Amino acid sequence: MRAALSVDNHRLFVTAVLLSIVPMWFGRYLPMVDLPGHAAVIAALQEIAAGNQTFTAAFDARWTSPYMLAYALFYAAAKVLPATVAAKLIVSLAIAATPLLTAALLRAAGADERWKWLAIPASYSYAFYWGFISFILAVPLALLLLILTIRFDAAVSLKRGLIIAATTIVLFYSHIIATGFACMIAVAYLAAKNYRNPRQLLLRWLPYTAPIPLILMWFAGDQTGAAEAPVRFGPYWWRLSLLIAQPSGMERVTALGIVVTCAILLLPPLAGSRLSRSPARWLPFVLALAVFLATPSYAFLTGFLYERMGVFLVPLWLMMWDRPEQEPRRLAWLAMPLVVVWVLSNVARFASFARETQHFDAVLAAMEPGKRVAALVDKNTPLFATPVYLHFGSWYQARKLGIVDFNFADFHQVLEYRQADRPRITETLGWYPQLFDWKKNGGAGYDYFLVKANFDAGPIIFREADATFDLVAHSGWWWVYKKRQ
């Protein structure tokens, strides 16, 4: 019985990983900021492929984007599943793969495998709560690259080198930032192992050059304004607060999060694990921490740069620890009830969100499919610190195949508007809906206004309207106004 409940029981660990993704299956929607926008893009791509003239007239598809892997998987899943289920499936697999591959990483590195349990909370990363689906998928691929690197260094062969080269290319088509970070960590590991033999080191580095031509082609493409974009680091106190929140799988600092993070930091030494003396084991963590502490939050028109990297801190921290030479102290078992409490906390939060979003389904049912929708929403919820509802209106596009603004086509990644200068709801209005201007934002061009507010905002929205809109649905803080024909 004691062996069955041990942290060394791999089946029990896999069961815990599977239980950790159960909260995501409460209700229809996930509390991920950008996920509705990505789902809307998938719906648009499918309609373009089907020849839907509404979508072919509005959008151009960019099939060569370096974010296409996640979109391709999402696209395939959404062909046979509802968009909301397809999204949950893709995200669940990526989140579950992160602690499972952390366990494989600890095994490959010869680290203390007992601490794989502590990687479960950290899989709910900053990228998860913000809905960065391409980066979420890239995280397990990055961990896989490091595992392959360790095996490649132990037994160099052409086959293993080609596998690594192929993995870096696949990683590029998942997320270019994750590609750069993962390759940096991998070559640092190889440098720490082979710095005394420069020739062997250079040969081991060769497979990691495979994505360089793709990266150069991408930079040579249309990156208008990227080089001139401002660089912002953000307040340092926020960076330090994320060092507490991120390892615990929380989007903000909480009492439970502090306990989980302290356990990740303190349980290995308190249970007798020893810091490895091999530089290859601790250099990846040192570099990851340096990236987190020193890189900007915004650069090259891309936000949340260092914040995304926090997901790698826990696996690389755990990789530093060797199993005790003597009988280990019986403290490692604490990792198991800690994970259970953390899962139960997520069950409560995600179940509450499921109840909260039932009001959205109520108003969505009243909206006809295939229409043009302006979404003006209060982006916040008391359940999460992130602006969960920022793009929530895009679920109309994903589920009812109309067009919703603000639209991710304005990001010019996988999808882009043909008429970029057409008056419409902009990203700025997503953050500040009170700035809506009827003429400037093309109010007359919409069939519906989908509004999230604590009051009937219709008189404010339509005070300068040259068309009549009627309130046709209201549930909770959701309001739908339809243009009168």
C-alpha cells in the first residue's frame, strides 16, 4: 500500500496529471483570453476553404505563418468536433504533456524523478490564462527538444541529429519565440558538457541551425513597424510577483499559490535531494531565470515576452536536483496532497466560470447565424485576474459563422482583412469600449451589437446612430441589440 501511494509510482503520477486537466472540461468555455479569437480564425479558415463568399470577400489566409502548427491541429480537430470541444482537446493535450515530458526530462538528465509531481501546477502557465495557444503547444515541444539533446549528447549519431533538426523546424512552425528559447537552452547544455572539446561541440550544435533559414525568411517578410516598435520592460515588482504566481499555476499571487511555489523551492532540499555539480544540469535554469528577469515584456510588436518563459522555470529547476545518496527523508509525499488541493481549487474556479458563462450562451442562442457583429465588452470577471472576456464575443464567429469585430485578422498573422482601412471595432475598443464612436467605428455596418455591461448601455451606444437597433436578448451582464430591418 505504501508503495502504491509513493511519489515514485508513475501510474499514480499519470493519474494525477489526467485529473489536473479535468477542471478544463467544466462548462463549454475555457477562461483563456485569446482562445475565442483563435477559434474565430479557425472558423474563418474553414469557411474560406469551403468557398463561403462572406469570408472570402472579407479575409485573406496566410498559410505560411510560423504559428501554423497549432492552427493546423485546431483546424483538423474542429472538422470533426465543435469548436469549443476542439479547443479544449488541443489545450488539454498540451497541458498534460508538459508535466509528463518534465518527468521524462528528469529521467533523461539523471535527476531526482520524485519531483515531477511539482511540475503539474506549473503547466497552467501565463500563456494558458492568456490563451496563447501556439505557445502552449510549443512548450512540450521545447521540453522534448531538451530531452532529445541530452540523449544526442550521450550517443551522437546522424539519425539523432536529423531528429533534432526536424524537431526544431516543427517547433518553428509552432512558435518562433519558443524556438529561439529552446535552442538556446539546448546549445547551452551541450556547451556545458563539451566546452573542453570545441570541435565536438560545434558538430553537436549543427542540428540546431536547421530553422535559421526559416527564421531569416520570416524576418525578411512583411514585418512592418516591428523594428521601430517600442521596447517596454514593465514594472519590476510585477515581474517578481509572477515569479511567485507562475510556478503555482495561478494567474495572480494567492495564498495557495505562495504555498505551492514555496513547496517547489524548498521540498527538494528539505527531502534530501542534492544540487547537481554538473554545469549542464544547472546552466539551463540559470539562463532561463536570466531571460525572465532581464528581457522586455514588449518588443517587435509582440507582448508578454518574458512572461511566457516562466513556464520553463519549474522543469529546469527540478532538473538541477540529484536523488539523495542515502535513504531520502520522508517529505516528498507532501507533493501529492499539495497537487490534490491545487486541483480542487481549480475545480472550484473553473466550475464557477462555467456557471458564469451560461448567460453568454443564453444570448448567443437568440442571435441569427452569419451576421456581422460588433462586440463591446467589459473584459473582466471576479474569478480571474486576466481580462477573460476581452475577445469572448468571437465565440459567435466560431460557433455561428458570422464575422465579429474586434477580429484577430487585424493581427496579420494567419488571417488578415482585405480592406484593412474599413471603419470597424478596433483592438483599442476591446480594451476601452467606452471610446466607441458610431461613425469612426462603422456602427451602421453591423447587424448586431453584443455587449457585456452591468447596465443597459444601448442609449449610450446608439445615441448618434443613423439606424435603429432593438434589444432582443439579455441575460446577466450580456445584452444583444439587433438592427431593425
